[in-house]
Amino acid sequence: MVEAVETMDGWYSLHDFRSIDWSYWKQATPEVQKEAIASFEELVTKWDAVEEAKNGSHAMYKIVGQKADLMFMFLRPTMEELNELETELNKSKFAEFLIPAHSYVSVVELSKYRPAKDGIDPETLPETQARLKPILPKWEHACFYPMNRRREGDENWYTLEKNVRGKLLYEHSKTGRKYAGKVKQIITGSIGLDDWEWGVTLFAHEPLQFKKIVYEMRFDEVSSRYGEFGEFFVGNLLKKEDIAPFLEI
Ligand code: VOV
């Protein structure tokens, strides 16, 4: 029987996409708009404190195109905390002007394809823990998309031996490493949690690097034969201090 790979799982993740009801927003009085902006900023202050205490992380991006206006990526130790966060956002004054656009639930994942070095379980290493519970980079651009590994005829990831899968992922990582400093990836696993098998969140200083890396990876066997992709979302960083100017009419 083909052996599954053991995964190391870290913080739970929620990608929460919202559209802004701009017509409704434009009709709101300046006082109401002020109150809504303040409620949003207060939430961000709370999220910043959680991140400061290393109990989670978050990032906010303004999505380009009509799939959504905002993407929030939240990381928390438990699923309950993600739920609380989402509910608190929904109860805020600002949420009166938001329309849910999309969401994705997953958990930060690393896999143990490589044999343990010197018999040390990689999960116990501080550098692994830092990758499983990452503080999200507030790089200028982010790109999110879900993906599956194919399970069709001769292209069935789940009938490949573990060492073969490990080798293909090693080749994949060699392409990825060429983008060091240009693209940072957070892979979240969502088998049993959401509609696709993995969420791919990429951060870059330069949006063209998303196209370059995704294109180059399309030629890696692990993507060309075994990759299936969902909807892409791409956006620009929204900093707390830019919330008011962004919403100003
Ligand atoms: C930005 C660079 C980059 C780098 C360095 C990198 C490296 C690595 C390593 C070393 C490993 C394996 C061990 C682990 O850590 O799990 C992975 C694993 C994975 N990757 Fe990756 N990946 C990158 C980037 C990167 C991208 C851009 C994509 C999307 C692929 C595409 O075609 O659009 C991706 C996908 C994945 C997935 C879905 C997995 C899990 C697959 C599984 O079956 O388990 N990844 N990845």
C-alpha cells in the first residue's frame, strides 16, 4: 500500500474575502463613516496585539478586480479563535458595509518527506515551529489560490510511492528556491477542511513575480502532471494607516 506522508501542522488559517457595498457606503453620513472606520481600526489594533504576543498573525490586502475588495488572512492556534475573529468582524460597524465574497479554511502545513536528520524530529526544531506559526510578511502584494493533486488515470498523485512524491516535491522546491527574497509562500493544508486540498498564499514585492513563479512551476512535473488549480485572487497590501484614505469618498 502507498504510504501517506506525515504532516506537521501549525496555526489554523482563514482567508476571508469581502466586497465593499460602495453605494451604501457613499450614502452613509460622514459621522457613520467615521464610526465604521474607527470600528475597523480598533479591530486591527486588537489583531496587532495578538500578533505582537505571537498568538497569531494577520494580513490585509486590497483585491484587484471584481472577485472581492478585501482579503483578510488570519492565523490562529485554534479554529474557535478564527470563528471568534470572524464573528467580531461581522458584528463591527464596518461590517454593515461589507458583503461576504469568499472564504477558505485551512491549516499551515509542512510535510515530512525528507528523512529526519541525525534522528531529530524536525517538528521539534525552532525553525520548523517558526514556519508552522508564521508572522505573515506584510509584503506589498499577495496572491491566493487553492489547488489539488490530480487523481485521474495515470496521473494519480495518491497512487505514487512516497519516495517518488518526495523526489517530485524536491524538484519543485528547487524552482521555488530561485525566488528566494522575491516570493514567499505559505502552504496551508485543507483536506477535510475546505473544498480544495491546499491553499497557496504567495507574497511578493513585485506582482510580476507571481506570474513568473507560477508559470515556471507549471513545467515542474509535480504541477504539470499532478496540479489542479482553483480561482486566483491577487491584491495590494492594506496598512492600518491607509484604511481611512482608502475608504474616503
Ligand atoms: C516560493 C517558493 C517555494 C518553495 C521554496 C517551495 C518549497 C516546497 C517544499 C520544500 C515542499 C515539500 C515539503 C513541505 O514543506 O511540505 C513544498 C510543498 C508544497 N508546495 Fe511548494 N514551494 C514554493 C512555492 C510553491 C508554489 C508557488 C506552489 C503552487 C504550485 C503551482 O504550481 O502553482 C506550491 C505548492 C506546494 C504544495 C501544494 C505543497 C504540498 C504538496 C504535498 O503534496 O504535500 N509551492 N513546497
